[in-house]
Amino acid sequence: MFLPRRRSTVLALACCVAFFLWYFKYVQPSLGPLLPHTQHQATSPQSVPGPVAPPPKTPAQAPINDHHEKATQTPIAPSTEPKPSAQSVKLSEHYPVPSLISIPTGTPVTIPRIQHPFGIETQKEKAEREERLTAVKQSFLHSWGGYKKYAWKEDELVPIAGGHATTFGGWGATLVDSLDTLWIMGLKEDFEEAVKAIEEINFSTAKLDQLNVFETTIRYLGGFLGAYDLSGGKYPVLLNKAKEVGNLLYGAFDTPNRMPVTRWEWAAAKKGTKQEASEVCLIAEIGSLTLEFTRLAQLTKDVKYFDAIQRITDVLHEQQNKTALPGLWPVIMNAKRATFTDVGFTLGGMADSTYEYLPKQHMLLGGLTQQYQRMYEAAMVPIRKHIFFRAMTPDNQDILVSGGVRVDETLKVIVPDFNGQHLGCFTGGMVGIGAKIFNRADDMKTARQLVDGCIWAYNHTQTGIMPEIFRMVPCEDEKCEWDEGRWLKVVGTSTQTIGKVSDSMTDEQKGSWVAENQRIPRGFADISDRKYILRPEAIESIFIFYRMTGEKYYQDVAWRMFTAVENYTRTDIANAAISDVTLPNPPKDDRMESFWLAETLKYFYVIFADPEVLSLDDYVLQVLPPSMKSFTLCEITTC
């Protein structure tokens, strides 16, 4: 029904008068005196943030030298911000914090340049680079097309059968995780189609009763924030969705000591059930939430998100030198008691990103706190001494592998573990970034050795693809010359010989049998997990090291890796994991995790893109692990 304009105006005024009479008679008395709307609302745990524009530059203040300041909680005025959408969830809070830890403020310190000053390329170099760039983009479009056809708005594509899998809440992990790749590749129509689809995501319900807080953070919160930053804040729905999932995840921190429940029974929490942090928690899952929550706090001006992760950082910092291996945190943490009594240490799966985030968080905070630098530098001492080891290779190459140790507290000895992991390949990029921003020049050699170690592992399998987990023989001296007999003895003592070889055989004879029958290439001592699941860690570090050095060698390495991966993993629908990189025709597994599109192909793309695309001096890049790994972007210039 349409009313004449004058009549509709009169009716509108009458309705307004009636509303105000009702409000002041029945509603306002129950609220008490109305308080003025102040800035404190945006920093209180109870406030509900509405759409927020990118923050202005922080006014110059005296820099904070260490840790943080605390902002006391103030009376909360009735919020004038928009109510949460019907697709967000509001949880009861049983253990509110008495005060909030503020984000460090002041004039950002000058962080040294990371990226190499690239010159002008020749026409031949440009043609080759752009040809490779196009090939990577076509690979992405192939897998993205399969996802759109068979798994649109679902978590993962099943790349052989053509169905979908629910792995991370059922909200469309691949859709959200891939947003920034779409933008970087210039696929604007696909990007806007994806943005429209994410408007329908309902974070008030999920297809799984238990949520992995870490996975949800890196794939969803990181996906929304990265795309929002990259697109210059032109799509407000991305930040709105980031706030929805951020508010949901914030409920996992509602425990007596504010340590989060990492494997979270969120449906029970939604019903008001009180919760406690776990006594057995992976350090990577509790120590790798900093970047996403900090960036959300920066964009929304709601410091509750920073407060949540800073309390974890303070526990890590306070106990860093009290563990069984001072300087490092063990794989397992008792989050309920905020203690570290485990004796296993690694930078591989289940621990990796806790360390990876330290230099990146320093950059994201503009260097306004020295806490993350101090933690990183304290960790690098035992890492260099006990975790990184030089491996013996047939070509006598100068490489390092990131291994692990166990501490025997009874015998007071450190027992080394010479297993390398594909997940551990992030270390080359991490050490390189740390060398640049913390002026640790000697670490650049270490970073190169780590990157070259992962390249070596790619180059020396049947497929030209690195296995998931493998063992190598450590060097005995600085010369580190290849010793065939020693290698065979180590291979011959592997568990793969049990019941398969004669006891009368020497260790070297056993080693020869294992190497031939179990397809152990020379240089590897064992390959305990032969899969490749489309992981990004190696190409991530190669990309970073290329951008830091400008050496074209690393582009050529990336191209060989890409062609091998594309050759062995491509299916009619997309790309799939493979089960054995030592076979000439490896079987495929029907799985394509979201990081294939969100990270692996992104890094293969940007290493061949113009160096100003995703400059290391403008963005904080983030990848992650334990069978995961997502890519988060935060623009330093707006932080």
C-alpha cells in the first residue's frame, strides 16, 4: 500500500510520539539514568562492536618499552552500536576479567627493510616469469572451479569423487580461506561472488559439536581479515564476519585462568555450561592466536581480543626459561594450570607456529613492545644448539634440517631426534625475517641452509616432492663428508628391517636391503610418512628468501617444485594429496585441504608476480600447521 507523502509524514510523526511516550514510561526507568556514550564501550568485554572503519594512524605517544599497560574497566553505558546480527552468537560470560590489557601505543619504531631492492628485469626474464605466473593461475582456477561445482560453501572439496567434507565447522573453510588468493590473482568477479556467499554464513550454529579454536582462527578469522586488508576495507561484510567469528571464539577464553579451551565444546558453552582449559593442550594451538586476534583488535578498536591473546603470551614469556629445555616450550602444555612439564621439543608439527608468530607479531605491533623480540631471541639460542642440525648428503651440500629433542630429566641428558618434517620448512622464512628485523646478520646463513635443506628433500625423491616426515644422518664434524658405510648402518637399524632380513646380515647389508626394497633415496635414513598433502611451508620459505635476496635461483627451484606437484596431484576436478612420494606413480588420497588454494598456490603465484605484489615490507604474511596452515595478511602501514 502506498500513502500520499503528506499523510505518511503525519503518521510517521504520530508513531514517533507514541514510541517516546511508551519508552520513557516503561523502559527508561528500569535502566536508570542514561550515561553518555564514551570510548570505554569499545574496549569493554560486554560491548558489541558494530561496523568499524579502518583505524586512523595512532597519535604519537611515548613508546612502551616492554610488555603492555592495563586499561581499567569502566562503567558500561548502553551501547549505541548496531545489535549483533542474527548470524552471530552471544555467550554468557562466567569469568570476566577485572581489567583489559591495552594494545601498545606510540610512534612505531623503524623496522629494517626485509625485501631486496629489485631492479628492472629483461624482456626475456619478464616473459618467462609471466608464463610461469599464468600456469600457476590456471592451476588455481582448475581447483577453484572444482570447488565451486562440487563443494560450494562447504569446508572442503573431495577432489576425486567430487563431493564435499565437513572438517571445520561447516561454514565454508575453503571459501573463506581462499578470499585473499582470489584478490591477489585479480579474480575480482570470483572474489565478489565469494564475498556475497559469505554473507550467508551463520556462526550461531555449526555442523560440528566441537571446534578447534586454532583451526577456526587461522582459516576463518584470518581469512576474513586478510581479505579485508588486501581489498582496502572496501567490503565491510568481511570485517563484520570477522567480528562474528571473533566474538564466537572469544567465548573459548571464558575460563578461570583465561587460558582458552582449544578443543572447544562450543554448543555446551552456548547453553551456559562453565568450562576449564585442558590439562593436555598442544602448544601450537594455544600459542598461535596472536596475529589474528591482534589485528581484529586493531581494526575494531575493541581491545578484548588483544587482552585474550596477550594473557597467553605473558604466560609463555614468564615460563620460557623454566621448562625442561630453557628457552623453548614443550609440545604439550597444561593450560588448566598454565604449566609446562612435558619434555618433548620441536619446531615441527604441534609447536611450529608458536615460534613463527613471534617476529611477525613484533612487526604487527610496530615494534612498540620488546617482548616478542626477547622471546624470539631467547628461543633461538637452544634452537640453534639443539634443534637445527646439519645433515650428511651424498653431494656434500651445506644444509640444515629442523629436528627435535627429548629431555631425559632422570639422566639429565638431551636426546636428539633427527627427524625432519615438511611442516618444519617454515623455519627458513622465520629465521630470515628475524635476521632482518632484529639485525641478526649471522642468521641469514642459517636461513639459507634451512631453505636449501627443504629444497634438497624435494630434489631427492622419485616424484621431486618432499615427504611429510623423514629422518637424516647428522654430520659428525664440520667437513661433513659423505660416508656411505655410515649411512647404510643407520638405514639398517631402522624398524623396517624387523622380521624382513636375516640376523646374519651386517648393518650395512641390512641398510642396502632397506634402501632398495623400501625405496629410501641416498641421504635419507628413513621416511616414516611418505605423504604429500599439498602443504605450503617449503614454498613459503622459498618465496620469502627469494624476496629477501633477489636470487633468481629460488624462482627456478619454485618452478620445478610447482611442475612436480601439479604433475602428480592433479585430478579431473582439482588437485589431491598423494600417499607416497617415493613411487613413480603415487596413489592419490581423496583430500584437498583449504591451504592448497589459500596458501600453497598463493606462494607459487607471488614468487612469479611483480615484487611489489605482496611486498614483505608492507605485509605480515602468515602460514600455519599441525595438518593445518593458513595464510593471514595484515597491512603494516595501517597497524
